[in-house]
Amino acid sequence: MALSYGPSGDLYNSKGNLLTLMERYEEAIENYNMALELNPNNEEYWNNKGYAFFMIGLYDEAIACYERAIEINPRYKPAWYNKGYTLHSIGRLEEAVECYKVAVKYDDRDEVLWNNVGNALYNLGKYDESIPYFVKSIEVNPNYEIAWNNIGNALDRMGRHKEAIEYHEKALKINKKFDYALYAKGYALARAGDPEEGLDWIEKSLKINPDYDHAWFAKGHVLEMLGELQDAVRALEQALEINPFYPEAWIKLGEIYSELGREDWKEMCEIKALISYRRILEDDPMDFQTRVDEAEFLMKTGHYDEVIDRCEEWILIRSGDTRPWKMMIDAFIELGEGKDALRTVRKAERNGIRIDSIRKARVYMCMEHWEEASEILKDEDSEEGAFLRAKILCETERFHEALEELEKAGNSKEKWVLKGRVLEKLKRYQEAIIAYENAKMYEENSTIWLGIARCRKALGYGKKAMEAAEIALSMNPDDRGVWHFIKTFRPPTEKPEKAAP
């Protein structure tokens, strides 16, 4: 029998690996194909071919290769890991988490793998859930500074800045030149109430990496905290010189210009932020965190129609994601389009998306369907549920019951404004003023000052009522309620001069 001395599959695979190291990926794929012609049931060859496809951005082809490797050997950890990493890279985070979790069953001593599970959960906004995976990574390798720092990042995102500092410091004990940990520690210190020391740590980060746009952003924000607005502008401009499409930096710069009285420049910065979001998504349509940030910014700035457009675009790409459905419902509510909001709820549920009872109740409240909203909220025991029940009771003129519900509604500007309104309806004007004053502790606006004006007028303090109305008008010259109050104002018979409430 004649013996064959032709090239083996392993030889072509090794050549493909060498070409991959040389970043000659198309040639590597050709060699992996030749290896697979000789041995189509080799999971390693399929995995390596998938990696080469990944490196040239052919993600669907990469995933197909990894799936073929898994089909051949369901316990082959590298393919599960690489499939997870590819899904992670294109924003399919839930699927990435599932692949990583399978991979870790077959190798629980890989600190990078545990860290990546945490990263995917972090990128999904599940900060609390991400921390145990970073902890697992550290258990495998206590000197893995990235995982220590990531615990700090998750705590920062949860607003637990003082706790976060400890983990950034542990990362820095391992690598004192870890620029990201230096910046993160500084930013956490500033947000925990020590902006001066925080600024020192951010400066250390910038000495190591002067092209770190996020550190320049943090420096700008901390300088704003310190009241050094011109220096803050310069820091943010430096961040934008490094990265012109950095929406958060444009937004922060606009806020500072507003503090400096330059509303025209603030508007320009907001436009630049929106352009930046669009540019990022043109480059990577699967960057779902940017989609979240863009939609939240549009909501905050009152561009509700654009929120709806963006969410519809998002749903076309990824209909199973709950976030665009919920944001679109919220935008319709803000527009007063209750019927469209309800249609969106029903369409979402047909697509397997669960819409929470709070949001459903707000839809029915938008349509003034008080009974349906009340029924939805009857078993809701959250503070927000109590607030919405109080709002429904107020709208249906059950004011005493509304006050009882407000006692369960926690503390917020909205709670105190509603309490002021209810107390006004009960003609308990002194108590109403106290409620409005509590609301002012969160944020002053024309609605609050108009409520104070009405109460002062009812109590017979005409001059003080008009002063409050003028403050309301200065805050919002377009507030029709304030204009109506001023135009129809008839001074009451003044009580003897004394300090008005």
C-alpha cells in the first residue's frame, strides 16, 4: 500500500496560526480551510478560523465557526469563550454572558474569563450582579488589578463612591502606574466629597497618559465642583481635542457654559453631543450603551419625538431588548400621547417584553383612565406606587386619602409638590407652603413658586404673593399658569405687615 506524505491538517493549522500572529488574516483563513478539508471534524481548526474572521470584522462568520467547533466538542472551552467574546464585542451582551458561563464550567481557573462575565453584566447596567464575577476573578488571581478596579467601577456606578475608593486603591497597590485606576480613584474621591484630593489623583493619571480623554473629562467635572469654571472649560476642551466625538464631554461643557451665562454656547454643545452620538452609532450600530445614553439625553432635553425615532431604529436591530420599548413608552407619556403609549405596551408584550406595573399605570393615567391605573397599582408596594396612587386620588378629589398615600411615598421634589397641591385643595395653606419649601430643597422651579404665590394670596399676603409670582416668571417666562395668576391678580385686603410665610 502506498503511503501519503502530503501536508497534514496540523501543518496547515500551524501555518494559519503563524499568519494570524503576523496579522495576515485572509491568508490564515485559506490555510485553516485547507486544514479543514483534511479534517473537517477538528474543533481547534474551526475555532482558529473563527478567530481570524473575528479579527477582520466578519462577526457572523466567526460565530458560525465557533458554533461548529462546539457542535463537534460541546466541552471545548476556547470556542465558548471566543463566541462569548465576539457576542460581547457586537453588543449581544445577554448571549455573551450565557456563553461565558458555559466556558467557565469547563475552566474555572481563568481570571480573565470571570472578569469578562462581570464586564458583560456591567455593560448591561447590572452593576450589583457584576461584582461577584469580579470577586471570582480575584480569587483565581489576587494580583489581577483590572478586576479589583472593576469592582470599584461597579460601586461608583451604584453611587457607592466611598466604598469604591478601597478597590481602586487595591488595584494601585498591584500596579501603581495603572492610569485608569488613578483616574477612577480621583473621580470617586471627588464624588465622595473630597474634590481637592480627587483632582490630585486625576492629575497623576494624566501625567502617565496625557491622551486619556476620560481623565480630562473627570478633571473638568471636578474643577466645576470646585467652582473653577474657566479651568473646567479648558480641561473639557482638551478631552474634546483628543476625542471630538465624546458626547458626555460636550454635555458637561454645555452645562458649564450655562453656569457662565452663555446659553447660546450651551445649545451649540448639545447639538455637538447629538452629532457625537450619531457618529459613534454609525461606526458601531451595536453600541447599545451609547443608544441608552443618547435616548436618555434626548429625554432630558425634551426631544421626545426624536427619542421615539431612535427607539424604533433600536428595536429594528434588537427587538428583544427591553430598554427601547420602555423609553418609547415614556416618551409617548411625556408627549401626552396615551393611546400611542398603550399601543406600544401591547406591541412590546406581544414581542415577549415585560412592562412593569408602574409604567403601565402611568400610561393609563396619561389617558385619565383613573380606575384602570388604580387597579394596576393596587398591589404595588413601592414608594413610587404610593406616589402614583396619591396622584390618582388627588385627580379624583379624594384629598384626605391622597395625603395618607403620600406618607408612604418617600422624599422627592415631586412628592412635596403634590403634597403642597393637595394641602392647597384642603385650604391648609400654611402647611402647603411648608411642603413647597421642602420641594425647593431639591430644585426650584416656576411651579413651586407659583404654588407659594397662590398660598400667600389665600392667606392675605398680596405683596408677598406677587413677589413669589415674579420669581416664578423669572424662572420660566413661558409659564402660562404664572401669567394667568399675574393678569388676574386682585390684591386681597392686606393683613397687618408681618413676616409672610
